[in-house]
Amino acid sequence: MAEARIFNWRDQALRSADAVGSRNMLLLTHLRWIAVLGQVATILVVHFLMHVSLPVGPMIAVAGGLAALNVATLMALVRGREVANWELFAALLIDFAALTAQLYMSGGATNPFAPIGLLQVVIGAVLLRPWSSWSLVALHSAAFGLLAVYHRELILPPGLASTLSPVHLLASWINFVLAAVLLVFFVTRIGRNLRTRDASLAEMRQRAAEEDHIVRMGLLASGAAHELGTPLSSLSVILGDWRRQPAFAADPGLAEEIGDMQAAVARCKEIVGGILYASGEARSEDLERTTLRAFLLGVVDQWRAQRPDLLTFADRLGGDRVIAADRTLAQILTNVLDNAAEAGATRVQLIAERIEGDLVLTVRDDGRGFPAEMLAGVGKPYRSSKDRRGAGLGLFLAVNVMRKLGGSVEVRNAADRGAEVTLSVPLAALALEDAA
């Protein structure tokens, strides 16, 4: 199976679930200490001050078991142990079992504290995944119904004794179930909405940081382009003078090398002009009206001039279309082709298609492919398999340029060898305003 990675901004907003689980487990230990102290105090007051007969030994033992669980949990957290969802669920199941046991020994559903199980349901709705939360609802609802039938009767002293009718107990159970269901229903959805909002805010912050990075790079590139313009023009003039001199013209090999140097200087001047265009310093008359096919063939021919016999172009565009030539798109496509060549490819294929109003450009090669860490960080700057300084900006710029144009970038490794990069951009982003 081909190894694929589509750049997804939302991936930048996700937090570590294990770290959150550890903090939630610590919170549960705090709540459990309160529950243990509350249970012990209530048992002692009811039994010794209110003279209600209770099985004090077993009930204190249950509370002591919860305290022992807390100590073990805190020791595990101190050692830095990560906590998963199932462990939180198991902890709440133990709390549920302890509460059910305490209620069974103290009157069951007739105990005034019986509805306190709703607190555990709410905690589960906040801390657990939906399936775990609904499992707690089912367990507490079943336990409440069974405790109405099976429990140790409380023998109350005169003045405290009261009798609840079966209808009252049934109504109490229905009330408990409804409250538990509604609480979990709304709390889980509120939590999901809050997580979605946090992810959106994180995505916006990430985009703002990357756009600031791009702006700073653009300012540096624009300044460098201005400074390079003069020496490149001087080199062009000098090479032209050399080529016209008889001594150089008489040597065919030397004349050919001068021609190659002139072509290289012309290419550098074109790149500098593209940088100025991308930074917004090009004049409006520099916009070139062309067709989609002519634009792509121009990029292909220019790249082939530097690396002949390496690139094949598959034209699957169908009908042609008038567009405004976008130099930034040409630079991005050239960078992707350069990356394929630098990855040791012996064959590079460019496929151009029109799919549902989008221009889809796919570059396939038989090179080394992308390392796993690069696929996991597509769109981040300075992620590259090349060792040279400043490498790794090509895909970063490609992702951001495509995003500005309303498109996308998809990167994957082929099943056997090589890599595949797909650029998708809406044709409407390239269309002339006055085009029909």
C-alpha cells in the first residue's frame, strides 16, 4: 500500500491524550478523598449520633479500600505513568462499585444519598469518551433500580422512620435515569463543541505564525532580488562582450561555454524577476495572458533545458483555457521537479489533468522517496532529506501558496520506489477577470 500523507492543519491542534488523562486521574483522586471523608463522617454521625443501626465495619472497610486505591494511584502518577481512557473508566467503575455497596448496606434506593450517583455520571461525561460515559449511565441506572428491590433494610428510630411507596420509588428511578441521560447528552456535546473551538483557534494561531514566517522570508527574498539585479545585469553585459570578441568566437568550445553561462544568467534574472513579482513589485503590464497548456509547456521546456531526457509530460487537460500566467505556481512546480531530480530520480513524470474545475498536477519519480519524518511534517519549514543549509522550504512554500490559491498539496511514497506530489488548484484562481 502506498504511504500517504495529506497535510491537515487540524493535525497541528491536537493535544496529547495521555497527558490530559494523567491530570484527569489526579483530579479523580482529589474527588475520591472528599468522598472517603464524607462517607466516613456520615457513617459515624448516623450510627453514633442519630442511633441508626449500620454495619459500620464493612462500610468503613469500603471507604478504606477507596483510600488505598487513591494511594496506589498517586504513586503511579508520581512515577510519571501515563493514563489512558480505559484506566479512567476503570477507576470510575471502582467508585461506582463502592457507592453501590455503601447504598446496599444502608437502605438502597430509600437512602437519601442514593441520587449522588449522578455526580459520577457527570464526571464520566466530562472526562471519558462517549462510549464510556453511556456505559456509566447504564450501570448506575440498573444499580438504582436493583437497589430499590435488593438492599439491607434500615431500622430507623421513632421520629425518623418513614415509608416510601413503590410508586414513589419507581418515580425516583425514572427521575434518576432521565437526569443521567440528559446530563451525559448535553455535557458530551458541549465538550465536543469546546474541543472543536480550541482546535480552530489553534489552527488560526498556526496559520498566523506561518504567514508571519512567509512574510519575513518574502522581505528577505525581495531585498536579495534587488541586490542581485545589478551584478546579474553586469554579468550579462560582460558575457555578451566576450562572445563578440574574435578570440572567443574563434574557439567553438569556449563560445559554447559562454552561451551556457549566458543562459544560466538569464535564468537567474528570470528567477529574480519572479521573486519581485511574487512580492508585489511587478508592474501590471507584466501580467501575461496565455493558455493553460502553453503555460505548462513553458515550465516543462524551461526545466528540460537544464535537465534534458529526464522529464516526460502527460497532457490530459482536454480542452484548453485562457489564464493569467502565475509565476508563483510556475516556481512551485519547478521546485517540486527539482526535488524529484535531487532525490536521485532517473525518470520524472508530470501529469496535468482537469478534475471538476481544478487543475491537478501530479509529479511522479523513481527516486529515494520521502523519509517517514518528512511525511509526518509536510508543510513545516526546514524539513528536508538534504543536508545543505536552508533546505526544506520547497514543500513549505508549496503548501502555503496552494492554500492561498484555494488548493491543496498531497504527498505520498510509491508502493515500490519513488514519490508522488500532487498539486491541486482551482482554475478560477488562474482565470483572467475579463475571460469568458
